[in-house]
Amino acid sequence: MAQADSKVLVLGALAGVAGISLAVVCYQGFRSRRRGSWPGFYLNRANEQGTGMMLVNSPGLPTGQTEVLERLEALIQCVSELKDEMKSLKNALPALQDHVREELRGHNEVRRTSPLHRTTPTRRKRAAGTLTGAPAGGRSSEEAESEGGYMTALTDSEEEELSDAEQRDEEQPADKLSVLLERIDCLHQGTESDKRESLNVLLDQREEFGQNSPFLWRLIRAYCDVHDVSSTAEEKKTHAETGKKVGEEAVSLNPTCAESHQWYAIMCGIMAEYDTIQNKIRNGYIFKDHLDKAIELKPQDPMSYYLLGRWCYAVAQLSWIERKVAATLFGEPPSATVEDALKNFLKVEEIHPGYSKLNYVFLAKCYKDLGQRNEARKMCAAACSMNVVSKEDEEAQKELDLLCPALGV
């Protein structure tokens, strides 16, 4: 309530009281004159002698005038009570203004807009329902409107609390997924048991997050990791087949996820170890198509260029019979050269210098095949300078043990 509005309200009320008081004074003067003219008894409202508000009950007064005087007596009593209430209100107004300001200031810190000024559909519906039900309860429209506004403020606050709770529920799965993916990434870098644990954790959570692309491509990666650490050929093949199916699901779910295309291509490459010649060639085409898509979607990922370099180098080493089989089955054999492979391996080094020990080994192979032996030796030296950490590094070291003597290193 603003200070100016408060003063106007008080002045208006005082003016009304003053007018009623003037009427009462006039009436009392009139009654005094009547007392001198008409004898009678002055009794209280119970027609018993006593003090306080008096009624005239003289035989000389007509019945209608007596009723008027009784009503005026009641009015005088109400005015007296009203004067006392106005004094109390006047004394309380200054403190009330400060209290209202403090309430509004504290309320605005929690909510920028007062709930009484909100016009949400729920507010209009509930306020309308309250106003509609007011006459049935014997309340005035003003009372119903006031109570409706009060209840609306409460229900709006409850709605906000419910909305906050719903928002937390929506955010919770996202936060849970982030924590899960971070944990999976750590397990991917760990030991063989960590890699197996990663796959088990992802399988446990698949029902909840199975429609999420970051979750699915990590599941493909986990199958690839467990394939590498498995000891039997049957177990390896099972993980490769399952991982490939997950890859198909992932690229269908979200064709714009580069990692899904990348890991699906890897699983197709792994399956080549267990398929027939026809399926090997088919998987080779699938491998190349999805790597191209991954590079298109994420052109600065060195892993995709490394894999494409491996594919180009393998195609360049195909025998004449293998090319003929591919041409017979698919109409056109895959085409790539050592120069294509070298270009991709150099791109890896450009994006991420020292990317891997095996990338240096294949750079050395490409240079050797192209007759650039000095460059090949440099790549061998770079590969030898890197420590053996992973199984891939162990594979690279075996290749180096054969390559270095051939180059005189």
C-alpha cells in the first residue's frame, strides 16, 4: 500500500465519521427538546432502568417515530465503535506501511513477480471457481474475490514448487548420464577388468539410456574393448557381432553422430576377421562409407583419418585375385593407393602430433613402399621413442622389430 493511498483512505474515513457525528449531535439536540415537551421514562433496550444508551418510550410518541429513534440509537452506538476502530487504524498505519514494504521486499527476492499479478490458466480457473462458489456459501462477491486471490497466491506458490521439482526430475537423468559417461570413459582407459566392467555397467543402464547416442557409441566401444581382451575366438566373435548390431542401431538412431559412424566402422572392420570373403568385402565398403561420414561430421578427429589410412593401405595391398573377387561380387573393386594412405597418416600427425606409435609405423611403411627410405627411418625412430603402453603399442613394436632391420635402423 502506497503512503499517499493510505492518507487518502484515512482522511476519507475521518470525513465520513465527522459527518455521521454531526448528524448524531443534531439528533441529540432534537431529542433534548422532545424530552421537555413529552414526559416519559428513559429506559434501556430491555425496558429496564439503567445507564448507557437510552430509548424514548413515551405514550406521547407515535409508533413510527419510536422505531426511528431506536434505529438512530443503534446508529449512534455503531458510530462510537467505528470512531474507536478508526483511531486504532490511524495509529497502526505507519507501522503497517513499513511492515508491508518489508514483506514485499522479502517476497520479491524469492519471486520477481508477485503471484497476485500472475494470470496463468490455473490461476484464472481456480479464482473463477472460488468466485462462482461464493454466493452458495453466503459470502459477498468482495469476500469471495479476496479469498480467491489469497488461495490463488498459495496455489501458485505450490505450483512453482511442483514445477521446480519436475525440473529437477528432468535434469536428474541428464546429470546421471553425464556421471555415467565420465565413469565409462575412465574405465575405457583402465585395465582389462576395467574394460569388462565398463561393458557390464553400460548393459545394466541400457534400458534407461538406450536411446541416447553418446551412450550407444560408448557401448559399441566397450564391445570392441572386450573383444580385444577376450581369450577365445568364439567369445571374440560374439562381442564383434553384438557390437556391430549396436552400431547399426546407433547410426540409425542419430545419423549425425560422428562417433557412432566411427565405431560402427571399426566393428565392421573387426567382423572381417570372422566373415567369408564376400562379407569381408561388403564390410570393407561399409567401413569406408561410415568413415567418410564421420570425417564429414567431425573433420578434426585424428582417429578417423588414422582408420581411413589403414583402410587405404590394406586396399593398396590387395592381390589381383582379391580385386577380381570384389569386382565379381560388387561390380567395382575398392580403390586406394599407398599415396592415399600416406596422406591420411600425415593428416593424423598434423592434427595430433605423436598421436600413436602405430601411426608412425604405418608412416614408415608408406615411405618404404614409395622408396623414401630416409623418411621411413625417421618415422621408425619416432616410433621407437614412444613407450609401449597398450596392446596396440605392443602390435606396433612387433612391426618395428621387423621393419627396422629392413631399413638398416
